[in-house]
Amino acid sequence: KSGERTFLAVKPDGVQRGLVGDIISRFEKRGYKLVALKLQQVSEDHLRKHYADLKGKPFFEGLVKFMASGPLVAMVWEGLDVVKQGRAMLGETNPLASKPGSIRGDYSIDMGRNICHGSDSVESAKKEIELWFDAKDLCDYKKANDVWVYE
Ligand code: DAT
Ligand code: MG
């Protein structure tokens, strides 16, 4: 169960605003394990696949263009309940509804500039990890401090 994985991304606004280190640091400090990471500017086509569930929404095209507008940081993180906990650490989709202490609540205001992405379920995490990473780029390793993180 502590092998659960999620897909997280620092969006182009988060990269431009210098928030990559802070966001990675929050997940590291919490005790989660980094499994894969890359800085990459991706095509609109790739993002249409990533956001396929939102096709038809009025903001879809703008979202795709924004996400393709600059490099983003794509990551896979692993640990107990990491999908749900990751979403909680991100905050609400609307930054104005996000609590201080969450990434969006601390660093963002507008929905279309909300800094980060996180998978919304274990099932979509699986799909997103497959879309963004080759299996060979997911690192299987033991963290020495796991005995200090998990009872
Ligand atoms: P989340 O990123 O919290 O999973 P989502 O999957 O519903 O939210 O939407 C993906 C992104 O699209 C979201 O991070 C910001 C943007 N978005 C969502 N709803 C929006 C809206 N009503 N107006 C503008 N942008 C929106
Ligand atoms: Mg979503």
C-alpha cells in the first residue's frame, strides 16, 4: 500500500515563478519518495491526451495552450495514500478556495494559473504515469529513511 504512485507536475507558471524546488521539497519533507522527474516542454497533442476528460469544457483550449507554453516539471511520487494526500497538498482547483498551507493556497490566485497538477485517483494516476513516462524511467529503489517515516 505504501507503493501507491501519483503523477504530479509543476506547471509552466510554477517553473517561471521559481517554485520547483519548494514544491519538490514539500513532498520530500513529508516523506514521499521521488520515482521519476523531468523538465520538458510538451506538445498540445500530448496535453489533449492528458486532459482528455475535460474535452469540451470552455477553458479546454486555453488550458492546453497554457500548459504547452513553456517547460513544466513532470514527476512521479510514491508512498502511502499519495494520490489523495498529494491532492490535499496541492489545494483546491480554484486557488481562492485553497487553504493557506497548500501549494495553491500559498502561491496562486487564478484558476488558470494554479501552479501544479496532481492525479485525482489511483486509476488516473496509472494512466497519467503511462502517458508521461516510459516504464524504464520509473526508479525502483529503497529509501534508507523509510523506517523513520513508516512505523
Ligand atoms: P485539477 O487540476 O484540480 O485536477 P481539473 O482537472 O478539473 O482540476 O482541471 C484541470 C485544470 O483546468 C485546472 O487545474 C485549472 C483548469 N480549470 C479547471 N476548471 C476551470 C475553470 N472553470 N476555468 C478555468 N480554468 C479551469
Ligand atoms: Mg484534474
